[in-house]
Amino acid sequence: MKCIVAGREAVTAAEFAELALGTPVELWLGVEGETDEERTARLDAARDILTDPEYRDLADDLVRLAARAVEDCPDLFNVVPLTRPARRSARQGVAA
């Protein structure tokens, strides 16, 4: 099944998100190893985009995108609870 957004085919989930939102995903999430200066510039650019009237519906678009991801990939939320190891009492480490 092909995912076509705005007349372009999205091959990966990241491409789908970028085409659907009209901005690169990295703008909102950042990239590993970015410097403080790069992060500041990225966040400034993101703020500028959010104030642009063209993107006034971005929050709604994000909600729709998230809802579609949940519909298309329900296994994302098949979470297995982890068990906690038993707590050690304060007396366990003390020799009698």
C-alpha cells in the first residue's frame, strides 16, 4: 500500500510525517549530538513557524497524524509492564 501525501509518495514514517506536516520532523524533535547553539537556532525556527498563519492548524494536524499512527500501528501501545525487583530492607546488609 502506498502512502501519498500532497502528490508525493512517502516511503518511510518520517517522510510521511514530513509531507503531512510540511516541515522536517527533526525541526521539532532535534537530532542526536546537536550543540546548544544548534538547538537554540532550531527552536527559534520552530517558534517562527508556529507564529506563521500558514501553520495555525499545525496542532490539529499533529493530533490527526498521531491518531492515524495509532490506528495504523496499534501495536505501538502493546506495553508490557516491568516488574520491580524486591526492595532490600535496611537490615539485610547488617551482620547479626
